[in-house]
Amino acid sequence: MTTQQILAFGLIGLMMAVFIWDRFRYDLVACCALVLAICVGIVPFNRAFSGFSDDIVIIVGSALIVSAGVARSGIVDTTIKRFFPNLTKLHAQLALLLIVVALLSAFIKNIGALAIMIPVAFQFARKSGRPPSLYLMPMSFAALLGGLMTQIGTSPNIVVSRLRGEITGTPFTMFDFTPVGATLALVGIVFLILFHWLVPERQNENPSLEEALDLKNYFSEATVVEGSGFEGKKLNELLQLGDGEVVATAILRGHSRLAPFPDVLLKPGDTILLEGRPEALDRVVSNAKLKLSGKPIPEAKTEGDVTSIEAVVSSESMLIGWSARQLSLWNRRRINLLAVSRHGHRLTERLSEVTLRAGDVLVLQGSRRNLPAFLQEFSCLPLAQREIMLGTPRRAYAPLLILATAMGVTAAGMVPVSVAFFCAALAMVVFRAIPLAEVYKAVDGPILIMLAALIPVSDTLRTTGGSDLIAGWLGHFAAQMPPFGALTLIVITAMAVTPFLNNAATVLVMAPIAASFAHTLGYRPEAFLMGVAIGAGCDFLTPIGHQCNTLVFGPGGYRFSDYPRLGLPLSFVIVLVSVPVLLYVWPVH
């Protein structure tokens, strides 16, 4: 080995060891590795920041914004409620959740697809009395499998596409991944449905503050307006939109107060006093196109400037003993009171007439500029940072049209993926599918920085000849193996490495080695590059190797050892199926 190769191997080995140690965040580790590579001379100065202009960073960041826009629209949840309102059997619920998650993961980032569907899983769990753990881990694995189906479904596919372009001159296209990825997703979903009993039943014994807040019931009121679609319908039909999590305490019609009997026919102008969880209230209000109490916020220049926030009335607050009507919140402060929660009490008066007490939790709507000043002036404490959608304007179909357009122009070869999805992310903001203030919350900064820093670092294996050296060692080991055995070796190696590295980092390190390995054996590189992407994208063994697994770890109440119980046999199935399918779709000769 040359000195440059020794330095490249040593640096990447040290970086991997620090990743596995897990004492420092991965973006910091990657940046330190980049600086160290520059210092020892294996990354030249003029290539140091080449990763920041790489298409990978643009595609991943844009896909995250597009995912957030689709999630915010609520269209997926609404569609499921409309077409599958009465699913109660576990197999049917699992099948629906896994198929939807996998399909969404093919077109938006898999962690975004999973985040969209987790609330639906919790609703199924509450309705059927089952623990959420039975749903969440299979959904996470289905998201990983669904991401294999297209170029933009998961980061490894994006990375390996670029590397194929560098090696052969032709990158993978959007749907080159589909034949193999769709086969694996189908087989994996069938496995997850049939062997769901491998998932242990767990309860989240340490709920977060956000989860604890979800236990609160809010009291709100909404009015039936002309054109809402619920004029002349029964109250019970309206409440069904809340999946049993919303109740009506009264109906106000003119100067009359009606009892909330299920068969009461609703009329335009009826004001319904509602009680329920905030996300359930939002489903009822948004799907039925009801009008919440309050008036438009004149200071808000765009809909994105309007936001809702939860706040608790402190014991020193000047709001105590006053109602919203007496305070003239809107006339004086341009603040709307949308909902109130009071522990141990069911409120029966109109929202504007509720006399506020210390400890009440309020949902307030206003512009992003004047809400903080109001909270400070009236000694109200903002609660956990979670998005409250009640009273927040949204675009229902714009995100789907934007996503479909981006997919269409990409599939037709009119523009590159990076340009199409950058434009799609921009359109999400321009057409107000996601507020400008929330765009940078949607972008996963640490993962983008890690990718940008790792691109020149991982490239040192190629530029120093290190990947050819490793490929020679592997080629010597696999010289007597048939193509089936050589490809299996690559898939298993990538699958074994990815629990300890970020999956994109695994591809950046492994893909050049796999390409050189294939060249040493006299094979075409496509099947081996695809094998690396599959191995890196299928981390089913730990809760830390992929963000999807980490996302469900706490809410599902899982233990570290729970993942291999379902993940190890699934990994075996994926290897068993992927190798022959890869050799069929991407022949090595």
C-alpha cells in the first residue's frame, strides 16, 4: 500500500470507529473527517467543498421539503378515513398501513412517508385496543423497503445513481430501481403481515412531554357554513370524522341551545361546541370545512404568517378571571382563541365566554410576529414545540399536483432529478403548501452537512486507489465463486456495515469498492452497485442505523433487542430474493 492509501484507510477507519462510538453527532464527525483529510493531503484544497454543490445534497434537501408539504396537506389521512373507515382486523390494518407507507416512500423520503402515517397507526391502535408497537416497527421496515423502488425514495439510491454516472458515464434513472425494489417491497410486506407476531407487544413507559400533552382534551367551537357539504346531514355523520375522539356538547342555533343528539340535522349557521384531542378536532373542522371561532388576522401578509400555538395560563397571568369577550382579544391584540383545555372539567359555555383560570391550556391563533409578544405580556407559557394544525391554513391538493408534476417530468427525461425536485420544493413554498417559516425546519440540516462533508472524504478511496486494492482482496476471495456468490457477498457486506454508519455514508464507502470488485472479476458493475444500495437501504437490525427505526423506537416502547427478532429473518429473506432478481434484471455479462 502507498502512503496515500494508508492515510485514506486510516482516516475512514477512524471515522467509522467514531460513528460507532456514537458520542458525537454524525455531521460533526463528518466535518472533522473532512478537515483531517485536507490536513493530511488526501483531499486537495480545490475539492474540499465539492460535496456542498453535489446534486445529492440538493435532491435530499428538496425531497424533505416536498415530504413536509405532502404531510401538512393531510390528504393521505383524509383519503384513508373516507375509503377505509371501518378497518378493525389487525391483518387488514397492517396491510393498509404497510402498502401506503411503501408507496409513499417510493416518491417522497421514506422518513417523511412514515411520519405521515404514524398518526393513522395510533388511531388504529386506539380504536382496536392494541398496543402501537404492533404497527410501528413493521411500518418502519415497510418505509425502508418502499424507498428502494425509485431513485429519490432513499438516500442510498440517490448516491449510487451518481456513482454509476461517474463510473460508466450513465447514471441510474428514476425508475431503474423499480423492478428489483418493487419485488423486494412486495415480498417484504407479505412477510411483515404474515410474521407480525414476531413483533413484541410493548407499551411506551416513558412518554415524552409532547405525548403527554396529547392526552389533553380541548374545548372548541365551529360553525357550519354554506357549501361545507354538511348542511342537512346528521350530527353523527360529522362526528364520525373524528374517529370517536370528538364529542359535541351543544348546538347553538340562533338564540336556541339544542341538545347534541346524534340525529340532529345540521343547518347553515349552526355553531357546534366540540370537545376532543387537537388533531381529531382538526380532522373534523378541516374535512367538514367548518369555520372556527375568530376572525382573519389582518397583520398576516400570507397564510404562512398565520400560526397556532399552545400556551398555559400561569398563576401570574393577567388573563385570569377574564373571558376572551371581555378582553377583546381580537379587537385589541388581533389574537383568536381557538380552544381551551381545563383539567378535570368539561366546559359547556361558548368559547368567548369561558372565564380563564390558572392552569388552563389555550390554543391561540395569530401572526408569527405578534404571538410571542402577547405570550410574554400576559405571562402565558408556550408548551412543547409541536405543530398544532387546528386553525392553520393548508392547501389540500397543491402538494400532490406538485409532486406528480416533478415525477412526470423526471420520468419523461425532460429535466434531471435534482432540478425537478428543487423546483418542486420551491413550488411548495410559492403555492403555500408549506409556510416559509417552516421550510428550514423541514430540511434535515445535519444529514445534508454529513453528506456534503463525506463526499470528498469517501472519494479518497477511489483517488488513492484504495477501492481497487480492497476489490482485489475481495476478488481473490471470491475468485472461485459464481456471480451469485460474489453478489451475495456484496449485499451482505453492505447490510452488515449500515447499522453502524448512516446508510448514505455506507454507499459512499462501499459503492466504489463494489464497482472495482466487479471490474476485477470481469463483471458489469450495475448489479453490484444496486446490491450496495439494497444492503444500505435495508437496515432492519438496530434502532440507530436509520432514522425510520429511531423514529418509532420511543413511541413503540421497543427495546434494542426487539429489532433483530423481526429484522434478522426479514434481512435473510431480502438477501435470498434480491440476488437472483438483480442478476435477472441487471445481468453481469
